[in-house]
Amino acid sequence: MKNTFLAWIRGSVAVAMVFSFLSHLSGAEPGDWQSLFDGQSLKGWRASENPNSFKVENGTIVADGPRAHLFYVGADGQASFKNFELEFEAKAGPLANSGVFFHTRFQDKGFPGAGMEVQIHNARHGEGDYRENKLTGSLYGVRNVYKALVPDEVWFKMFVRVSGKRVQIRVNDTLVVDYLQPTPAFTNPDRPGRRLGEGTFALQCHDPKSKVWFRNFRMRRLPDEAPAEDLREVQMTEHDRSVLRLGAGNYPVVNYHTHLKGGLTLQEALAESRRTGVFYGVAVNCGVGFGITNDAGIYQFLNEMKGQPVFVAMQAEGREWVKMFSPEAVAKFDYVFTDSMTFTDRQGKRMRLWIKEEVGEIADKQAFMDLLVEKTVEILTREAVDIYVNPTFLPDVLAAEYDTLWTPERMKRVIDAAAANGVAIEINARYKLPSANFIKMAKEAGCKFTFGTNNGGREVGDLDYCFQMVRECGLRWQDIWTPKPDGQKPVQRYGKLLR
């Protein structure tokens, strides 16, 4: 706006025009906060489909009943907003699914076809075979949040800023979405209206089981001419398109295997996650020779990560970890993963498969593979972990013979152990493991899968290989793993770290 003002001055625009412009900026539109709900009635609102699903109780709007949407129409019935900031408070009942639409318009029935939705949904559940994975704070189907940041039956604040091509969403002051819409906008064929534009707001009553309360619903307009940072051009890549397609299709687009390494900070990782739309799970290495070797280290790390919009994971290193930590401390993580890259052979030699000097010369490749499979099956059977990462990794000396050495029989033994013990299998983008044949066999056995990069430095990496395997192996969203709720984690089910 400052640049525009200076341009007018340089262009010798009439002083009266300048004064008129400044006067417009200082008025009620834009700039001042405007309450859209008077706390006593639904004046200025219009309900669709089942109007009785909305009512006013104790200064709140209550959504409770069959599907309906409550559109803000304003005093003249023509309310419309382009750039704005929106604030409100919400409380979701148990099993509730709801949301607030913007840039939408009234329609008599069905879910709004125009505009975008800010999701309210605190725990994964759904009807029949459907489980909703997009949680509170999501820009629904575009930038999804996969970790619950607030519990049901507790009031929380939501803040939404829309300016130009940019949408920002905060949950209790935590920034969870910072999305720049590309030009042209990328939309899925089944939701062509899911894009920025101009329109009004709508509150959602999703279904009879979804009771939600709203209060302190207010908005202020922003200038129609958005600042340059909100109008930046975004070049879409195939990776970006895959994130959007899969996210809209209810796939949990999560990189469960990231590390704060190489100087990468949490804030930098969060910014990259918001940019790409890939949600992160940040893992810390726990075990012999790593930064965390006791419960005190676990609790310190968890305290540092408290309240952050990421999953927090334990990478259980080596086979000694089961004796180094308590089940109570381990259960505080969102999930635990391990690999079979560290083990002790039959001669008592401890080796790490990624270190050539420790692997040494392998005289009998078949015997080595049999040992690796035996150790992997033992890990998957006995250790209280959620995910088998870096799966089927081979040391450099054997890597070129992967397809020959990983025979169907060997793959089956590992897959059967994972399936029998409910251990998900990572699709690792860094190592491009496991193979498509392994994934297809594991899918048939009923295994679940995760995406991960296992970054060794500042660059987290992309999920291109994971997305390729989704397509090539016909993986559905139901095949992708999500963290277990508290009380159902492996360490809690078993009551110990080693069975």
C-alpha cells in the first residue's frame, strides 16, 4: 500500500484523491473488527437443509442435528468477503466433525461446493468404512493437520487469515497452515470449487453425532490489494500435485521419519512442512552411542517438543534400547520405530550395516541373508515398536544384488512377522526401500505402511518414491498407518519393551 501511495504522489495525483484514499482506509471497511454473532440470535445467518440443527444457547451457536450449514448473509443478505482475518472459539463434543467454510455461497442442501473449509475434528473416526484423517486446523483436503492439537469438550481458539493467494490458520495461536495457492489453482475433479475467490462464511453441522459449539465469531476485512508476499507465484511440481491429490483422498501425507540434524531447527522444519503440505514426525535417536540414553533424556526432549504441531517419535537404536528405558517413558512418544540395521551376529560381533568397516567381508552371502532375516523377524516379534523402518536394507557390499538376495521366501518371513505383530512397514524415500514386490506382498498380507525419508542432514527430502509406490502397488488410504491412540500403543499393550 505504501508503494501505491508513493506512486500516486510521484504521478501528481490530486491531493483530494489521496485524502479520499486515506479516509477510506481509516473507516470501518477495512480495518475494524466486526462481530458476526450477537450472542442472542441468528440474525444475519441463514441455515440450509435442516435449519433446526442450529440454535443459540448461553451465548453460543450450537450445531446439533442432521446435516446442515449456517451461512452468514449479513443484514442485506449479500455478505461477501475477499481478504480478511477471522477469529472464533469452538468446542467439539465427542466424535464431532465440523468446520467453518469461507469464500462460499448459500446452497439449499449438501456440503458447500464453493470455497474452502477450516476443519474441526479432534480424533480419527468416521462412519462405516470411512475414517476421517484430516484433523482440527486443516485447510480441508489442501493442507491437512494429522495430529490432534486440542481435545474434545475443551474450548479452543481459531484464527484464519486470507489475503491474496495465501491462507494462514492458527489453533490456539499455533500456526498450522501457511498455504499459497498456485496459479492456476490446482483442484481435484470432484471438488472444483475448492479454491480461493470471494464469498461468505458457513458453519457446519456434519451429522447427528457431531455436536459443536461456536462463540466470539468476529472478522475484519483486509485491503483488496494484498501485499506482494501474499501474491507470490508458486511453481507446482509433480510432488506438490501428489501431496494435494493424496491429501484430498484421505491419505495421511506424513513423513514419519525426519530428524533435526545437520543444524536443521524445529522452526525450519515446521516452515518446510507448511510449505510442502507434508506433515512431519520428528524422531530422536535413543540408544547406545546416541544423544539420549536414559529416561531423563526422553523427558527433556518431550518437554522441548510440547505443543508443537508435529508427531514426536522415538528411534529405538540397536538391540540394547529395551534395557535402557522404561515402558512408561517410551509410551510418552506418539510412536516408536526401529530397523534391523544393528545387531550382533552368532560370533558375538555387533555390527551396523551402514558402516563398511563393521560389516567387513561377507564370505557367505546366503548365510548372511538368513541371519539378517532371522534377526529382523526376532525384532518384529519381540520388540514393542510401531514401525519397521529402513526395511530390507542391505550393506553396500550386497546392495547391487538386492533382488536376488531378497527371495520371495525371505520376504514372506519378514512380512508375516510384521503382519502378525501389527508392525507397520516404512516406505523409505531416501533408500528407495523396500521394493515394489515386497510392498505388494505385504499389502496382500494385510500390512500397513508409512512414508519416511530418514534425513541425515538439513535437507529433509521428498516423498517421490513413496508416492510412486502408492501408484505402482495400488495402495489405498486404508493401507496407510496412523499412530495409535494413548492406551493402544504396543508398549502399553505389552506392558514392557521386550516380549
